[in-house]
Amino acid sequence: MNDQQRKWRAKDGLYLAMIIVPIVIAILIQILTAPASEGISITGARIFFEIPMPLMPLLITEAQVNSWLIMITIVGVCLFLTNGIHENRGDWRQMASEWIVEKVDGLVTENMDPVFHDSYAPFVAAVLALSAFSSLMSLFGVYPPTSDLNVVGGWAILVFILITKNKLKAGLWYYTKGYLEPIPVMLPMNIISEIATPVSMAFRHFGNVLSGSVISALVAWALAGASSALLGWLPGFLGEIPILRVGLPAILSAYFDVFSGCIQAFIFSMLTMLYISGAYPGDELEARKAKLAQKAAMAK
């Protein structure tokens, strides 16, 4: 083994640690800080501590901590897949990296204006990965950040800022005039429609993920009660084993945590692309370019 291979192996170990250690830390935080409870307990993200601020205290919650740990894990996955990558290597990591890039590029090309391809493909990939990884954290018994409306709401506000930025590319007057179309009386409705975009994105993602967690918890609790009622007559510890909870909760978890979580990540990414691309005033800008070209031709 030469020095270059040793460096690759050392980097691989570091990147694998970046993937695994944050998940282990999240699990340990959940185990060490979760309060003891009897029966079913469905609560929001726990508040770890507060930082005094001028207007209101900054709350450091379970969702924020888990979000940062997930971001470290995603960075570790990216670095691990691209470690030592070059044109002629051709191993499984390079093929996986190329497959991810090709799929995201294809998704952006199909759903966005070509002018956005180069600049928004990394953003869409980041949103897709962060949303999917956040929902999948529930498989480890950790509070998923996508179950916190504040987290998903922050993503939606960021998308709304990008939508507004693209609408302003044709000028402030063009953007303001859009609120008065098709007739000035529609101004209140257009304002509500504009605000409804980030609100609907946030509540759609948050509601679907949270509802899956609630349904899984309720079914597990109901099966535990049914198992105790039907098999409680068995002697000793046999009557305390929740036999009926074996199987069905795992199937529900596979659906709500894996399938539904990934589907919601895909939907959020699709809405992000469609809203941003739809906000781009391409026709207006093309018309302005045509007028400028016509004026330049007449000047000659």
C-alpha cells in the first residue's frame, strides 16, 4: 500500500466517522434527555436551553440540534462518495456519485427553465437530501426535524425568497403590477395567494410527516393494550410481552418513515423547482430584449 492509498483510507475513515458519529450522538441525546413517560406520549421538539436575545430568547430545540447533526452526516456522505474520484477510477462510489448528479440534473432540466440548470441543481439536491435524511431519522428513534413546523417553515421561507428574487428580475414595477392582475380588485386575493405559497409548502410537508409519526405511535399503543388484555393471563413475564406489537408497527414504520418520508422530500423539491421556475419572467425579459434589439437596428 503506497502513501496515496494510505491517505485515501485515512480520509475514508474520517468521512465514515462524519456519517456515523452524528447519528450516534443524536441517539444518545434522545436516550439521555428523553423524560420517562408511561403510555403514549406525542409532543413537539424538546427545548434544551435558551439564549437571551434583545427581542425574545433564542430557543435551542431538539429539531435544531438534529438538523445540524444531519447536515454533518450529509456532508460526510458527499465527501465519502467523492474521495479520490477521477475519470478512470470507475468504482462503485464514483458510479453512485455520477448517478446522483445525473438524476438531479435530469430532474432540474425537466422541471425548470434551462437558465436555472447550473445554479439550482445543487440547491435542489441539498433540499432533497436534507428533507429525506431528516424524515429517516425516526428509524433510529430520534425526533425527525421535519416533524417541527419551524424547521420546514424555514425551508419554505427560503424558497419564497428565491421566488420573489426571480419575480423582481423584470423590475419592481413588473412585480408590483402582478398584484393588480387581471383587475385591481384582485389585489387582496393576490396578496393572500402569494403568502399562501410558503404556508402551504410548510404545512404539507410538516403535516404528512407528523401524521405518520402520530399514527405509528397510536397503533403501537393500541396493540400493546390489546396484547395486555388478551394475553395478560399468561404466568410471569409472558403476560407482559407485547406480542401483538411484533410486525405491524414495523410495516407502518417502513411506510411512514421510509416511503412517505422520501415521497414528501421529492414533492417538496418538485414544488420548489416549479415555483421558482414559474416565477421567472422569461417572456417579459425576452420581449424587452426584442425591443432593445429593434431599437438598436433602427438606430443603425
